[in-house]
Amino acid sequence: FLHMVGYSSIKFFVAHGMKSKADQLQSGVKTYWIVTFAILAITRSPSFVFWVVLEPLLCMTYFLALINIGFHGFIEYDADGKHIDMVNSTAIVDGEDDMFGEDDHMTHHYNTTVYFKDLP
């Protein structure tokens, strides 16, 4: 849930010196919650806000958690006990190979420097 509302990603960006990315994400998070409260003020219906705005957020949280288990359920370590880089990943904001609003997850594990149109 903390990932879906942007908290953990903002914290990661700040901790790794990517303030511009953190600011960009924080701006989007603020916009989301301002629009949510504006919808509540206009409709005066907590039920409407729950089913149209918050329930999809909760469902996507569950969906992404399930997908992450599928993508990273078998994390492996090398002989020194370090993560194998091609198995781990981070969120990519404004990536150059962004085809559908999200970067292709499996492709960027194996071909991190290849433009998506040049992939086999």
C-alpha cells in the first residue's frame, strides 16, 4: 500500500539523491489526493469516493503485490551473498523505453541498455 500511495518511492528517491524525481512523484501524489477530496466535496458521497477512487487503489495494491511475487518470488544470491542484479529492479520514472505507461519489467532485467525498439 505504501508503494501505491507513493510514500516508499518518494522516500527511496530522497535517500538516493534523486530529489527531482521525488518532487515529481510528490506532485502527482498531492494532485491525486486533492482531486479525491474535490470529488468528495462535489458529490458529498463517501460511498461514491470509495468505490470510484479508493477501491481501485486498494485493488491495484493487491494486484501489484501479486505480480511482484511472480516477478521476484525466486530472488537469488551469488556466492558472496549479494543479490544478482538482473533479478532485482527499481521503479523507472520517465524511462526511455516506456511503451504502455510503465516500463517493460522483464526486458529491463536482461537488456538494461537496449532501446525497446532494438530488442530481439
